Amino acid sequence: MAHLRFRRFNTGLYYRDQGIRNEMCMAVRAGNLVFLRGQTGFTLEGGFTGIGDAAAQADQAMRNVKTLLEEAGSAMEHICRITTYITDRAWREPVYQVIGRHLGGIAPVGTGLIVGGLALPEMLVEIDIDAVIPA
Amino acid sequence: MRDALARDGTQHLGGIIAPMPGHSADAAAAQAEAVFDALEARIAAAGAALTDLCKITMQITDRAFRQPVYGVMGRRLAGVRPVSTGLIVSGLDSPHAVFQLDALAVPRAPRDGPHERIRPYRSTSMPYGRGRQPFVAEFCMAVRTPRQVFLRGQTGQTLDGAFVGAGDPAAQARQAMDNVTALLAEAGCTLADAVHATVFVTDRAFIGPVMQVVAGRFAAQPVAHALLVVKGLAAPEIAMEIDVHAVRSDVG
């Protein structure tokens, strides 16, 4: 069966003023595997929350993760892998606290990186998630 | 967090760090040894073997540590031939960590035989950007498991080793996507099997030209993606790299 692709969006929203007008998508389901687009302070409706506030951006990102996983037929407890990208070491503690609150007792494999930047300068955190749909 | 978690047979084994004081090539090599000790322990705990390893992402905080860290990697993973992506990043979770390893393994069922490793190469016979690199390590361009395909991070380097598009991130992105398409085809897949792409650029100014190419190539079958600006890639002239993961849609 062809992979299912959820919430196609126009990349012009994130890569603005750069002449990019192609579609990407927010989630791909390949059989029982689910892959999400890296989530940020952008709501799924396209508004940006938490300017200058990494914790608020992480909270929005994790809310998006929950919505997207459920739309794809998975759930938070089936998260396997989380990669957290932040733009400054100072964001580490507030961001990880928020992520921890959303994950609760779920214990995925985690990787954390401090990078030089994300798609837009106001984005301070991006969270990349893989999950599964158990049989 | 749990160290090695299975997802449909895929063992996520990273990210592994071994923070220690010291900021020198020797200290970086010592961290790398400890990281690969931890990797072996995690693989054993997961009931898998080192030869099940498919994909590694090498994340280093300083280009000067590339050679010592990759030297350790080449020795510790001799004969394994994973696909690899190499990043120079601004930092890791601990300020004392100079190297992080992210790794994925797919344990093989006895009936499956070894994973197919497509276009194997040795680091010493393969240019990185326009130069060569002194460490000895064995890799391949694509690993095919019964259900998934993992690609080496693709850049402006052609599959024959020439470097295309110096100073032109869009040209590098076109070459990288040509490689992705060709490697997926060699692994029995198409772009329609791709599920996720991670795009790395070394300067914010490259986001536009690179994403225009990447999103354009995926337009018919959009993928989930993440985009990062990193401090560097395998060589200074490499402006972008794309990591693509595919799941064969013809296998249940």
C-alpha cells in the first residue's frame, strides 16, 4: 500500500520570502511506522507562538506531536525516538522540562543537539519524532 | 530515557555521549572509545549484533576532532559498513561532550541473511568534498533491510566521487537529490517510498536555494522533514547534506 501523507502544507509558510512554494507534509504513515515533520512553535494552523520563549515553543511543538500522532493512528505512548534541536544551550533546561512533562512515563530514545539555526531566526527549538502503531 | 528502543524491529541506539573533561584530539578519541563501548553494550542488550548496524550519525563539536573520532569509529566498526552522516554542531547535551553518536540497527531474522550494503567504499579511497581524509573507515552508500532503506547523507558529491557545485548550494542540492533518486532505485525503491528527510545547511542563506530544490523533488510525494543550520559538514565546501529514510511500500 502507498504511504499515507497527512496535512500537506505549502513550504512558503516556513521558508518565506525565499520563493519556495512546494508542498511538504506533516506526517507520513508507512504501514505501522509513523514519521513526523520536525515540530516547532508553529501551530498546525500556521500561527507562531512563543517568540523569544523556547519553553512555549516546545509546548506548542509537543501539542502538535500529540495531534499529528493521533491523526496518523498512533499515540504519544508509541513514540520511539525523539531528536531535540535547540539553538542555544540556555534553552536546554526549559525545553527538556516541557518535553518531559508531555512525555510523562514514556521513555523514548533521545538525542539532543545544539545547532546554529532552524528554518526561521525566531524558531528556538525543533522536535523530530518517530513512532509506531503497535499491532 | 531508555537506551535502545525497538520500533518494528528497528533498534534506536542513540544518541550516545561520553562527556569527559579535556578539549584535545586525545580527549576526543577517548570519548569516542567510550561511546563505542556504550554502543556495543546497547546493541548486546537489545539482542542484536554490531553487523546489524545500518545507519550512524556522527556529531562532533569541532572539526579538529573529526580525524581522531573517525579513526576510532573506523577501527571499532571495521567490516560493518554502515551508512553515515557527519555533522559539526554547535553543542551537545553536555558541555563536556565533543562527540555524539546516533545509531540505528535492524536485527536480522535468520531467514533474512545479512543486510544488503550497496556501493561499499573505504574513506581513504573516497573524496570528501574536494579533498581526501586521512582516517580509515568502511562505509556504504545505502543499506537495504527487508523493509527499510537507509541512505548515506547525500551532498554535492556525485556517486563517482566528483564534487559538484562548489559555492552553489542549489547545484549541490540537485546533485544530492539525483544521488538519492539513484540510490533508492538501486535499493529497489522510488522517491514515493521516502518517509522522512533531514536537511542540513551550513548557512541560513542556503535554506532558500536548497529547500527549493528539495521540496520540488518531493512535490509529488511530500515527506515529513526537519531542517537544521549546522556549523559544518564533512568538508568546508559542502554547503548542504540530506538524509533520506525510506520504507518499502510494497512490503507489508
